[in-house]
Amino acid sequence: MRRQAILTGFVQLACNRVHRSCPARARTFSPMGSTLQAVRGMNDLLPAQALRYRRLVAHIASVLASYGYHELRTPVLERTELFVRTIGEVTDIVEKEMYTFRDELNGESLTLRPEGTAACVRAVLEHNLLYGNPQRLWYEGPMFRHERPQKGRYRQFHQIGAEAIGFGGPDVDAEQILICARLWRSLGLSQVRLELNSLGDPAARARHRELLVAYFERHHDQLDEDGRRRLHTNPLRILDTKNPALQDLVEAAPRLADMLDTESAAHFDGLRERLADAGIEFTVNPRLVRGLDYYNRTVFEWISDDLGAQGTICAGGRYDGLVEQLGGRAAAACGFAIGLERILLLLEGKPALADVQTPAAYVVHHGEEAARVAAAAAERLRDLGHAVIVHGGGGKFASQMKRADASGARFAVIVGESEVAAGKLGLKPLREPGEQQLLALDAVARRLAGDPA
Ligand code: ATP
Ligand code: MG
């Protein structure tokens, strides 16, 4: 009893330490003995899901590698300032979605990364990677945003993204769009469409912003609360509204496309030509503005209609000013990020990523010596590239064979007294007819590799 009280007190103390500025949350911490659950909007990936995730990432990584992109891994925590300065103070992410807390040991304000681009640019500058060397990079991992969880929208979610830093031409925008198109094709996702827009240069954006504010001021009475709030902070975001009552108003608003600077217009033409050359279909959506401040010129989204409101599976664009803004020598850049959970939802039930990993062989064994022979044989087969499970926990051969069958393995490898005495292994096909045979390890390996009996 006393021990329990001490432990409870300790947990409460630890909890208060984390949430000192938020006592209401500290009170909701479960007492000892009750079942604890994951944080809302943050999911466990059970083995079959984790395997699908891993396979998806491996597949995307191999496509990215084939275009010359290299992996960059950055920490999940960054200084809050990095995101405030890059994403923008009056964006949804910075205003209300970031997990920000103070490091009590040194007073720094830290934030769990809500996206990958800012950290990628930070790392490139910190390690001087750009010096005469444009970089093609990709990253993958968890991102954190305090949003209302729903299907396809979580508080910890995962992105894989690519960034080409030090490239100014529309060829790289096109390259990244082609990478995505190749991915959807290879994953069997045919119902995905591409929307494009150009945001022009900062001056064009400023001109557009002025006209937009004047327009919405003239129609102030028609705006909703969100719109009024954004009118003077981030009017571009009003164009992005999901409120059906505002659609007509937004439709008739001044368009950035009509006031693009000449260079941005030429860049956009160049991109469209390259996409046409590659046979990539797209629609230009003048209302596509993206939620982050750092974008300019090209912005794009890939959208699936099979995911309801969470239809955007990939979003990207150009951010030519960001490197300089973070203290580097000006370098144009373009990138995109894919929402992995949304891709996995689209892939459910599709053969592209099989649900379970099927081992080549399941090794059953009986007796002390047989167990050691089984372990050594399995290691040797793994050296030769085969996935092999060794039965654990003993039991009769018959029940071990049931486990072998349930594992999905193509073969059972059997190690009993007689096999040990003969210095060989028993091999029995589990997915097709065939007798058990006594074989040397090399012969077993050849059968696992697909050689006929
Ligand atoms: P949305 O409009 O859906 O909120 P966003 O514009 O905030 O998306 P980006 O910052 O562009 O999203 O992130 C790129 C991609 O990451 C999105 O297209 C989406 O697939 C995925 N994504 C973003 N937020 C979440 C989330 N909370 N849960 C799951 N996936 C997400
Ligand atoms: Mg969002």
C-alpha cells in the first residue's frame, strides 16, 4: 500500500513537471493500476501495419534514390523560432497546431516538428552542404500537429518529403511532380489528380494581397468569423476556406494569376510545358494557396477523392526565399511532402503492400541438441538471404507444425533426433503438395530460393 502511494506520488510529480503550466492536464493522468492509453491522435502501429509502413517507405525511398535524392535525418525537436520564422506567425500551424513547451533546464522554447522543410534547410545551412553543391534530399518520420483527430488526420502523423535546394528552374518542379506520378503509378493509385498554381514573386503577392484586402473589406458583411480574423493577418487563407457560404465571394475575388510577374509567369509556362511533354495531366487551381508562408511561384497538391475531406495526399512547391531568410546565401528551392497515413489508407486491401511478411521457412525442432542445430541452420539460411522463423517455447511437433502453417511460411524445416544424427535437415513444403525430404543445408537453401525438388 505504502509502495503504491509512493509510486503514485512519483508519477504525479513527474506529470506535474511536464505540465507545470497546464494543471488541468496533470489531473487527467491515470492513477496506478488503471489501463493507460496512447495520447489522443497518436497511434501505435501493430506488426502488420508497421510492416506496411516500412515497405511503403522503402519503396518511396528507392524511387527517390533513382532520381538522385539522398536521405537527411533531423531531430524531432527544434527551437520554436525556426517554425515561427519560416512557416509564418499567422498560419494555422503556428497559431494553433504546434506542440510547444519550455525546456525547464535552460528555458528554451522547443517545438515538436510540425513539418520537415524548415529543419531540412536549417541542417543544410548548419552543415554548409550548399557550398557550390545543390542538394537533392529526402526525409521521413513523425510530424506533430495539434488538430482534431479524424480519419486521415492525426496529431502524430508521418511524412516522407523531398527537397531540391539550389535549383531555380522549372525542370526541378517538373522532376518532383514526375517522381510523385511515378509513385502513384507504381503503387496502383490511379484515382489521384494534380492541382497546380503559381503564387508569383513576393511583390506580386503583395499587390495581390492589397487588392484582396480591399475586395474583402468591401464585402465585410459576407465574411465569416474566421474570414474577418484573417482579413488583415493572412487574407490569402480566406481563399482556402471550406465554408460553402463563402464560395461565390471567393470565386469572384481578384486572382493572383492575373497579376503574376513576368518571370514567374515564364517559370509557370516552363513547368506546364514539361508536364505536357511527360503526359502528366493537371488542372490549374487559382485558389490553391497552401497553408505555409514560405511558398512562392509553383505550388501543387495531389488529391484523391477516396479520402473525403482529408483528400490531399501530397503537397509541395517552391520556396526560393527560405534559405536566405534563414541566414544562408540566396538559393532557390522546391520540395514536397507526402502524408504516409493517407497513402496507407488508400492502399488498404491492395496487393502492392502485402499485409503479412511471409517467411521462407519455419524451423521446428525437438530436444536440446536439435534446438542448437535449428538455431545455427536458421542463421546460415538468413546469411543466404532467406527470412526464417525458429519456433520458440517447445511443444510437440504437431503443435509446432500448426504454428509453422499459421506463420505463412512456404516450408517447414524439421530438426529432430534422426536429422541431427544424419547431419541433415527435414524439409516439407507447406503451400503445395510434397513429401518431407532429408536434405543437406545447401540443398534446403536452394529449395527456399525456388529450385524445384
Ligand atoms: P490539410 O489541408 O489536410 O490540413 P496541410 O496543408 O496542413 O494539409 P501540409 O502541411 O502540406 O498539409 O502537409 C503535407 C501532407 O501531409 C498533407 O497533404 C497530408 O497528406 C499530410 N498531413 C498534413 N497534416 C496531417 C495530419 N494532421 N494527419 C495526417 N496527415 C497529415
Ligand atoms: Mg493542415
